[in-house]
Amino acid sequence: MSDEPATTKTAKGSSCRHMSRKPCCQGLYRLLFSTRERCTHALLAANVTLLLLGTTLFVVNISILSLDAGDALLQWAYVGMIIDGVVVLISGISGLVLTYSVWGDKGDAFLSSTTLPLPYLAIELTSLVLNALFTLANMALAIKVEINKVFSDDTQFVLEINYVLGFCIFLATLLAHISYHFLLNPRLESRYVATEVDIKTLENDKLMKLWGDQINAAYGTKYIGAWDGHGALSLMKAMKKAMTGGPDSPIPFTRGVVLRIDTKCEKSEMDMKKKQKSGQEDDAKLEPDKMEEGEGGSLAAVIFITVSERFDLASYVTGCCGSVLSSMFGASSCIPILTLRWGVVGFQWPFHGGIFLTRKSDKPIDDMSQVQRALVHWNRVSKTPCNVLMAPCYITQLDSYSFECSHFLNLEVGPSVIVDLRRYHGMEYKTFQRVALKKGNRRNHIGYFEKKGGTYTVSRQFQDFDAKHHEVHASLCGQTAQQRVGRGEARLICPVTPGIVKSLQDNHMKEFRRVFGIRVNGEAAGAAMLFEFPKSSLMTSDMQGLQHEIARPAHAYFAMLALTVELCLKERIDFLDFGPTTLDPKLDVGGRLIPTRTGYYTHSVVLRSFIKGGLDRFRQLNQEVEDRLKNEKKTEPTWAWAQPYVEIDFQHLTPALKKLYNVQPKLIPFPNPDAEDGKNSAKNNKNKKSKRSKKNKQKSPGKGGNPGKKTKKQLNKERAKQRR
């Protein structure tokens, strides 16, 4: 990973390089912290200085301790500075060990760890607090001694030495802290710049068509996790209108942000000097005359971010204590101090990453990392930056292999469930069950649901399910969300409200969404939103809500899953994405597990540690299911959950990935057993006729039997082999 600013060539062939720093801090930053090597040198110098200062402080106060034994206050001041000296020595030694670790071969692993940097930060904080406390005490005593003239000049001199040394220790500790901060959070340069897009731009149909075509053409639309560019942009517009921020937003305290990522261009030296004199930030220009149209190779990516302005930390505290904290300091309280600004680089519904590249690069991973760095820079200079940026993605997408280069924390989360139907095109649902599912999962949930009085509606007109669909749908989703919270799960970042359902109905193009509603004996029992991406041949089932008292007796949830698979088979859709929750029922209807990774960016090392711990607990919930599938003794090659990866499943396939996931060259569809049965039966009838015609010619010895004729049992065995 290079520490130098990245360069690129524009369409005109000019080199573009940009350093976006505030002019007042630019000189100091470049002098001390512009590269990792300089940060390490500054950390080394600070810790050597702390060793010298701590030793001096300890020796001076030990030597004077016996001279002023009569005054208890002075004794406490000296003892305090001795303790401070010892803590400073420990801090300096720890800092030297840390510097050695950073300088070594495993420096990257150390800095990216969520736990190893914490002990040094704790020692550093303890040293700062003690140093400030005892330095101020010695300064106050020195002033008192000088006014009263009670003690000797030596006593006053030692007190003055103490607070001068204390002040120097404070400066050295501060330098060490800043150096360590920049090592943990390096300001990586990008060749791109991020600009926020307003709603008027998203309503420009001509521009959206151009951007959608660019997204589709960049890396294609056939890999796992690919979205149709036009559907993605339409969903961005609908979500942005539903997420306006503040308490009056259709989704309270949630804001949708759309960014365009463009190539930077270097300003002239005269412009840069003028900006520095006026104290303004040196932002990069976009390529001229192409900003509005997005042409000329300037546009590199489009990003959607769901910003939760009040992410409630109190909701993670269970029991009465959590309820009290949430009411006093949570998201809905008057003093929301237990909240964070949490940015999901993507969508909550469907749960998907929000980075869409608009052009293909010779170095795809580097290009994606440059886009992610531009996103981080936008967040850093924003008026209301997010405390955490979270970017989810599948392992088949580029995002997961560029997180480290952008200094995101790259963590594995629970897998998502996708029904891969490419090999089963042309099959009826019952045939799919027979071929793709093991025997225990071939239950007739649809028949049972209909027997219990269940009916379903799949329509692009939301009113076909219910006249007040947006209210009914939000109510059903609210009941499901409350049930999950009751089980100890965290609240949703973006809850389903009538406002977001109505925005999807009014602003999301009809060809990209459908409502799926079910009723039991005429009463609304469940609903889901089916998002469609035609060019990707993808459907997702999201925003699912159930009225469990009505739905559970009729097996409505299992019937919804099975009916969605049946719909996709009829329409020859390649992928059905069910999302990352409730794995078992989705696997039972033909799903397969796709590992999911999430990149987290935050300056706080403490937050990194908490995030890592939370994800470990979340993974434990799904680990049992994953282990069960890995240890499955009997596996048929046609079972849906056991299908291998093929080369077109990856946005960018490297030799290492091909070996790691045992990627097959190409996808081979399974033959339709129904068609095979028809062919086999015709062939058998023909054979029977020929045998009858030759019966008189082929006479067997003994009792006149025909040794060439096979029994019915043998024929059945041969047919079973042909089906397999």
C-alpha cells in the first residue's frame, strides 16, 4: 500500500494529483505525519523523550523526598510525581515496543488488529491523566511557596522543575498519541473526489439512463451480487425521497445520501496559493463541461449511503437497564448522548452494498480502493461526519478485496441465502423439489397453506393486496421487528414505516418492484416487497412482515418462501436473494449460503473492538447451520445448497480466489427429469415391440423362457439410474 498520493491520466492526458489539507495544518502534517515512515519516526522520538523525562522526574523527586519530610502536602506532591515518573517510564517502554512492532514485518497486522492497540492506548491515557493532575498540583504548590516564603529555595526550585517536566511530558505524550493515531488511521490519498448529488439530478431521466448503462457495461450483470444499474438508480431516488433526515422524515432521523465519484484534476499553482491565503480548503476540480452529463470518462462510480443520524447504542443493553438508558439517553430522548451517526454504504432494504462502478479498470481492486478512499475523505470533511461507515458485500464482489487498501476493517459476518436457479431452468416447482432438495425438505407447504384458507397476491399495483397497503405492510413488519427484539436481536438501522413503503410505490419504477401479500381466511397475515433487477435476472425478497398469530398455524412463512421460488422458476429468473436472516427455512426451499463480508471505517479503536465483538456474537448464531452443512454425510450433486462456484459468479476472479473457492470453469444446467422420463418411456415401448416381433425366433432352452428379457424390477432400476 503506497503512502504517496496516487496519480492518474485524464481523458486529455494530463496528470492529476491532489493533496486536500487545510492550509493552516498542511505544513505540520507534511513535516511529521504525511507518510507512515515519518509517523514511526515521530513515535520513536516521542517515546525516547518520555523515557528521559520519566527518569529525570523519578530521580529528582526521590532525592528531595527526605529533605522536606515535615510537610505532608509536599510529601504527597513528591510521591505523586514519583508515581507519574514510573507511569511515564512504562509508557515510554511500551511505546518503544510498539514502535518496533510497527516497524517489523507484521506491522500491518498489528495496526489492523482490533485488540492489540488497546493496551498502549490505556497506558497512554493513564499517563496523561496522572501527569495533568500532579503537574497542576505542583504548580499550585510552587505559587503558594513563592507567596508565603515558608520553605527553602531548593523546595521551590524542585516544584518548578516538576511542573516544567510535567508540561514537557504532556507535549511528548501528545506527540506520541498523534503519531499513533495517524498510524492507526492513515489519511490515504485518492485519485477520485466525491460530490453529493441532489434529488433533481436523480430525476434527470436522460442522465440516469446514461449512468445505468455505464454501471451495466462496467463489469456486467451476471456475477453474484450484481444489480441492474437502472434498477439501482431508481431505488436510490425512492430511498432518498423517503430519507430526508431529522424527526419529520418518513423514516425519522435517517438520511439518504447519493455520491458521484469523479476523477480529480490539479489546480494551477496560482489558484492553490490564492486558496491558501484565503484559508479555504483546496478541493479538486472535476473535469470541465462534463459534470452535469457524466460523460468524458470523469464519472468513476455512484454510491448510496443510508445515514442513521441517531444509531441507538442503548438498544444493545438488554433488560430494564437498557429500557431506562434508551428512554433517558437513546435515540428518542431529549439528551441522545448514547447515539452515533452510523453510515451504511448501501441499502437496508434490500441489504446490499451501495458502490456501483461505472467503468472497468485494468486494476479493479486498486480502482475500488481509490473509490473507497474518496468516500472516506468525503466523510472526513463533511459538516456532519459519520462515526462509523459500514460497507456490506458478498465475497464475489470487488469491495471485499479492497477494504484493507482503504484501511477499512474487513470482517466476516453471517452468510446470506441465495437460491441459484440457473441450473434448474425449465423445471416445474415439484420437479425442482425432487431434484434440488433432499427428501426431508420436499414438504408441500403451498398445499397446506391453501388448505388452511390461505390466498396470496403478487402484483405491481400495491392496492391489489390492500387499499391501505403502506400502513398494513408497515404494521406487519413492525410486529416482526418487535418479535426479533424480544429474542435479544438488535433493532434495525432503517425500520419499515408507511412513508418508505409509499415512497417505493410512488417513486420506484414499476418494472423493478412487486408486492407479495398473503391472507388467511381473508385477513392480512403477511407481506413482502419483491425487488427486481431484470438485466441481472435477480429478484430479492425483503421488508417481510408477518402477523404470527394468524400466519403460524397455516405455515404462511414457509409457503411465502416456496411461492417465491415457484414464481422465479416460472419466470426463468437466475437468482433469488433471501438475505442474511433465518437461514434454515430458506435453505430448506433451495437456498445456498454465500459468505458475506463487511468493511468498517472508524477512527476510534475502542469502537473497532466493540464492533468486532458484536460481529463475533452475531456469527455464533449462524455457525451451527454452517457447521451442519459442512458435516453433511450424504450429498447429491444436484442439491441446490451444494452447488459449486463458477467463473462468472465473481466480479473479478483472481487465481487465488479460484483456488480458495474451487471455482469451476462454467455452469452446466441439469437435465429436466420430466423430459428424460418421456424419452425413456418412448424408447422402452419401442424395445418392447421389437422384442415381441422376435419372440418366436428367440426360444430359450428348458421351459421356453426368454433369457434376454429383463424383469420389471430391473427396468425400474435402470430408469432410476438414468434419472440420476
